Amino acid sequence: MLREAMTQDSKFITHENDQPIYKLHGSYNWFAEPKGERLLVMGGNKTASIGTFHVLARYQAEFQAMLSQPDTYLMIIGYGFGDPHINGAIQTGANKGLRILIVDTLGVDVIDKRNARAQIPEPVIDLMQALMPRIIGASRRPVNEIINSDAVENEKVMRFFEGQAHVVRILPQPTPQSQ
């Protein structure tokens, strides 16, 4: 949720050692001024819809700029790679050296949009070709299991953050035994 109203002249600031989280399609509890309409973009033609909301357009621009910086890491959790405007930003970043960790029940296969039932194998799409060499890790486990109960997956995900400026290590917590 936005803590302060964002105006045309507001500065978009990220602080060192803070992890920015971009809600590229808005949020259920955000409302646009002056009409008070819900600021949540869903369905088709998202790129055009995003452009009508200043904060979302700025988030998209900031997301693209951040992914294009050197030594950038992106953890993707539960994204199905179905939005061309997001895929384009990720692909551009990948072409500039972006490192990627995917957390999804399909693992890295979530990127493969080819029809597995096709009689003639489809070619690898540009997005898949660009991202595959940039993926440095993946997990098929739900995030709550990674954090709370699966020490092996937790360690794999934590290795993704090695070498980054500031890392807070989250260790799996033992599950209370019922008595």
C-alpha cells in the first residue's frame, strides 16, 4: 500500500538495503484519485490500462530500469509469464546480465509456453531462449515450505542472495509437535 499520495512531481526513491516490491498491476486496496476507482489492472490490454494510472506507469518504468542495471537479481515467485509488458522488461534485463531465481510449482518449465501436445515440436520462443541461461536457481516448493520447513530448499534460495549487499538469513522453523 502506498504510504503517501504519489503526485506527478513525487520522487520515486529506493533506499540501499531495502528490497523494492513492485505491484505492477496495482493492488486490491489501492484507489485512484479523483474518482476513487479501484487501482487494480486485470484482464487483457494491461499495457494500455497501466498507462492510464500514473503510479503504475512509474512502477513499470522503475521496474524496467532496475532490471537493466548491472549485477541485478530478480526472484520471481508464482508468475506465469503471461504478460508481454513484464516479459519484455525481464527479457531486456536478461540480455544485460540479470540473474534470476524462479519459485513456481512448475519450476523453470513455467517459461516454456510451447504446446506439449503439438504433433510437430514448436520452436523455442525468444523469451525462453533469453531467460534460460540467466536462471541461476529454481524451486518447485511453495514459499511457506521454503521458509518454514524445507531446509534444503531454504538453503538453495538463500544461496541466490549470496554476494548481495544486505541479506537477512531466514532459517526454517521447526514445526511444533502435537502432544
